[in-house]
Amino acid sequence: MNQYHRAHRQSINERDEFWAAEAARIHWETPFTDVVDASRPPFSQWFVGGRTNLCFNAVDRWAKKQPEHTALIWHSTEVERENRYSYAELLAEVQAVAAGLVELGVGRGDRVLIYMPMIPEAVFTMLACARIGAVHSVVFGGFAAVSLANRIDDARPDVIVSADAGSRAGKILPYKPLLDDAIARSQHPPRAVVMVDRQLAAFQKVAGRDHDYAALRARHLGAEVPVAWLESSEPSYILYTSGTTGKPKGVQRDTGGYAVALATSMDYVFQCKAGDTFFCTSDIGWVVGHSYIVYGPLLSGMATVLYEGTPVRPDGAILWKLVEQERVNVLFSSPTAIRVLKKQDPALLSRHDVSSLRALYLAGEPLDEPTATWISQGLGKPVIDNYWQTESGWPILSAQPGIEQTPLKFGSPSFPVIGFDVRVFNESTGEELPAGEKGVVAIVPPLPPGALSTLWGDDQRFVDTYFSSIPNQQVYSTFDWGLVDKDGYWFILGRTDDVINVAGHRLGTREIEESISSHSNIAECAVVGIADALKGQVAVAFAVLKNTTVIESEAQRSAHEAEIMRQVDQQLGAVARPARVYFVTALPKTRSGKVLRRVIQAVCEGRAPGDVTTMEDPAALAQIQAAVG
Ligand code: AMP
């Protein structure tokens, strides 16, 4: 692991030299004078004095160099359509939208909110904003009116670009009524709305406010729109973090640092180069979608696949079918998606030729060892666990095969990514912890290029939220609980609020989940700590079975529960044994696939579940309510 360690050490100890060299991966209209200004901690500004543009780097550069190469491939199993755009075509589409936005009065620094399904027009609009220096804020197309209104009021967009409807698992979800409702609720309504009409759901236009995307495009196709050369630290976008209550946190990303970080990651983390094909199954409404559907692959001159659909329609082989058809080199998905596939026929994994695929990357949730082994063996490909956050913008922990092929340990996202000075701290004393000890995972500032620069409009909240929770240290808390093993591999054990205290023993719920998941009949599970008069807290588990026929009577249920408790006993010790194991058919999750442990915990403790507007499947929560009575 020498090469990796050398590179990582250099990225921290010889930070300026390291990042100055990496910055050469992108075009600078004006060269920077300083690599980083960290004189006002915890704030940092990367590539001070440099001027660049994300759209120029992602589109124009390649449209000149390789105009006929494929840039964007769209597949929709929802509306049974596909489309592809070369770099030259992408540039034309982006300029047409950019000209349309300029016609609507959008300029540098103005906000444009994008509330759209997974269609090419969403990507064109993001890039068009970047081109003219407008700050986009993509809101996941599925958030309801109240969540959308909160985001409108925080970002105060001049223009909102939307579509008549999205479609999920064959069900049409009209957007316009939600959008109109949200605008009616907001204190700062936009001046204009641009609507893509997919002919999926009829909608009413508001005279004087609503415009037609197709008409704007037709008017401006062929237009040349000059690139706005932004200062490196000017914002490129705002992205609201999911799953929190209260006022949404608008993660603000810069321009130059983000471009450099993504280009660097494409090489070191993903081992990709121009001409390769990248398929990220996330949604453009999430950070993974921003970084690895849109900007990352295009900044590196690759083809990117935009997929509107689920992993199981028309059947559980659809992802592999697309890999075969598009000769995909890297697939990036989530553990949740793979756990969904695990419930399907394993033969589906070998129906298609996936020889083009170099590796599968998974991020967003803890990747349990059984799921990693199952998919890695099924595909015959390495599975690389990536740990990151909306705030970080790119992976914090990952294997970095582009630097060195290090052995993988399932259950671990390997090592800190170059540029991230990650450490483990004791959350009560602030003391830095040695290998083998559990604590809070934190990043020593300055945060690397690509990480959030602040929270939109609220520098103080940025400092208070992220840099004030570990005593005596001004470090960025990830609010994740983790440890480093004796070989230097990192393990994430769950959110700090998911750490439970059973009779004085501190346990990450993830450890218990891992143990339960290793049972051959468990597809997935969630463990939460609930208040207990005697022990402080006890663990309670909710498990989804692969084969439900083992539970047809109360006797079978209790035998199965006892078997799982015994397994945890043997693997972790009696202290970790859940007080109860409930069997359910689904777990409540956010739309981005994260298990809503806090909501489950609230229900178990008889409290109100709190903000559940981001919940994917309300029936799953109802099952939990019914189970715990
Ligand atoms: P978000 O900002 O919504 O993407 O959520 C970030 C959080 O997801 C992290 O703080 C972790 O708790 C969790 N997470 C993301 N990736 C991983 C991973 N590979 N392993 C464990 N937890 C993860």
C-alpha cells in the first residue's frame, strides 16, 4: 500500500504542490495565484484568483476535441424511450437553454431551481446554468409541496425549470400541481417557470409566468452563448441535504475546487478516462447524481448514462442489460439497490455480458458484507464501497485503484481519499483515538477542493453545525461513528445518533445490523436503540426475510427470532443481542434509499415520527407501527 500512502500523505503534507498539479486537469481562463486560502478557518477558498467555468470544462472542451463522441445516453424504462447526444449535440442543447434563461433575465449569481425527472433536459439545464454563472438548485422530483416551498424560500430562485410529470415504476407523478402548490406557499415566488411537456400529464399554464421549454429551445437553437468565467470560489450550485428536520441546509459548492476534485476522482478513485462509459444509477436530485451522472464523467470526456427507471423493471436484469448494451465500464449504485436485487432470482446476474465492466461502486449507506459478497461473486467483479456525504461532494473514504490496487475488505470503504485528512476523535474529550478505538469520524480543515464551502446564506450555521461538536477541536464532524483497524482500513458504524448505550456499553447499530444480515435468510434489516428503564437503551431489530415461508405460525416466528438473537450473541456478545426481532416485508426509507432509523426509533418509543415527507413507502412505516403495537 506504499503508493497509496505516499500519495495520500503528499496530498496533506505537500498540499499546495499536490493540488497545483491536479488543477492542470481542467482549463483555467485565468490562472490561480494561490492554491488555497485557509486564513479564515474553518472556511477555505481553493485556487484563489483563478477563473474557470464548469460547463466549458465539461462540454465545450470536449465538443472541440471529440465532437462526435457520445456524451449523454438516456434510457427510460418508464416511457420506453432512449436517446443519445454527442458532445457537439450536447453543446448545442446547452446553449439553447442558456440563451432561453438569458432571455428570461437570468444572470451570473442568480438562482435557478430545477425540479425535474431524470430526462436529458434536466442535464441541459444544469449545464446551461453553469455556463452563464447562474447557481442551480436541483430539488429531487418527488419532494412534496412543503419541502419544495422551503427550498424555494431558502434559495429564492428567479426561475424554476420543471416538467409536467415524472414516472416511477410505471406510475405517473404529475409535478405541476405540486409545483403550483409550492409556489403558492412560498414567500419568494419565482419570476418565471419553464415547463418541459412530456405529454404525460395535462397541466394549466399560469399566464405571464409559465413558459414552454420546447418553444424557448426552438427560438434559440443554434445560439452561441458566451461562457461566464467565474472566480474559482463563486458558487456553482446549492443542494439541500435530505432527511433532516427544520430548515433545510443548503450545501454550497464552489466552481474551481469542485471541477478539480471531480476530475481527480475520475482518475484515482474510478480509474476512468476520456472515451469510457459511466453509469450512475442515482438521481440528479442527489449529490451522487450531480457529481457522477452530470459533472464528473463529462469533465473527463466520458459518456454518461442517465437512467429513468427502477432496478427491477421490466425485470431484475435491467441494469446488466444496460451495461451490456452500452458497454459500461463503471457502474455506480447504492447498497439499497443491490439489496433489492438480492430478493430476485440470482440467475438474472448472469443473463447479460458484463465483460466491459471494471468495477461496481456502491455508496450512500453502509454496505454489509453479505450483500457485497453476493454481488461481487454474482458478477465476478470488484465491489468498491464509497463513503461520502452531500457535504463532501465526492468520496471521503474509498479504495483508489487509479493510484494503487489495494486489497479490498468487505464491510470497509478502505482508506481516506486523497485530500481528506480524516481522523477519529473521542466525542466527549476531543482526544484523537488510535487504531481499534471507536469514535466520531472527523475531517481536519481545510476541507479539500470539492467539499462544501459554506451553507447557503448562513456562514454561522456552517460553523455551528459542522465544526463545533467535538470538544477542543475545530474539525469537521461527519456525525458518523467509526474506527480504523490495525491494517488501516476504515469502518463506518452508523450515525452518531444511532450509537446506542446498553448498560454502559456503546454499540453502533450498524454492527448489530451486520451480524443479523449475515444470517442466510435475511435480505435486509434495521436496528434502533430504544429507551429502557433498566439498561438505558436496548436494541430492537426489524428484519426483512428472503424466504417468508419459514414463518407461518407463532411458534415458527419465535424460533426464528431466537435463532437470530443467538447469532448476534455468538458474534457480538449478549450485550448486543436485540430485545426483539420483528419481521416485516419492507423498511421505511428516504427516497434516496436510506433507512429512516430515527423514524423507526420514534415509533418504537411511542413518539411522533417527525418529518416523513421524504419517505418512499408509507406502508413500510405502518408495518412497523403495527408490529410494535
Ligand atoms: P447524504 O448526505 O444524504 O448522502 O448522507 C450521508 C451519510 O450517509 C453519511 O454521513 C453516512 O452516514 C451514510 N453513508 C454514505 N455512504 C456510506 C458508506 N459507504 N458506508 C456507510 N455509511 C455511508
